[in-house]
Amino acid sequence: MTKKLHIKTWGCQMNEYDSSKMADLLDATHGYQLTEVAEEADVLLLNTCSIREKAQEKVFHQLGRWKLLKEKKPDLIIGVGGCVASQGRRPYSSARTLCRYYFRAANPAPPAGDD
């Protein structure tokens, strides 16, 4: 069965580029095929930019929607990356049961408590 990846990108051109590179890398190394439909995915990644207005609120709203998918599909992997995830040590520690990974393009890190 084909493993599927869904990436939602908000932000600058660099975020778009990083998302494209992540998709290519996960395809090449793990066989994940990109899908536009979050409900089909085995991995959901949210790549964000804090420069844009209300970025953190958008992230929390999106995570709330993805929480419903995680409840139906417990093995679903969710990751948050980009500028918003990079602010502070663990900006989403309250959502750590939902998100498995927080990452910057060059520095993926597990959520707090998984060190």
C-alpha cells in the first residue's frame, strides 16, 4: 500500500521551497506520495511562516481540524515546522500529544518530553 503525505504550507517563497524539498526527500527515502487530501494521508506536515499575520492562530485552528483526523486514525503522524514552530523551545508543548514532531528545515526535533 502506498504511503501518503499531505503538506500544508503558509508563508513565504522559502516555505514553499522547503515544503517541496520535504516532499521530494520523503518520497525518495520512505516512498511517501504527495496527496492534496489530508484525510488520505499517513503523515500531515504544516510548514509555516511567522511573518504573516495571525500565523500562530492559523496553526492552532489547523491542528484542531487535524485532531479530528488523528482521533479516527491514531497512527497518523503530524508535524509542525517553519518559523512559527521555531519560536521558543517548544511553542506547541500543549499540543504535544497531537504533534509528534516540530522542525526547522535544517533541524528536526521531537516534541518536549521525547528527548
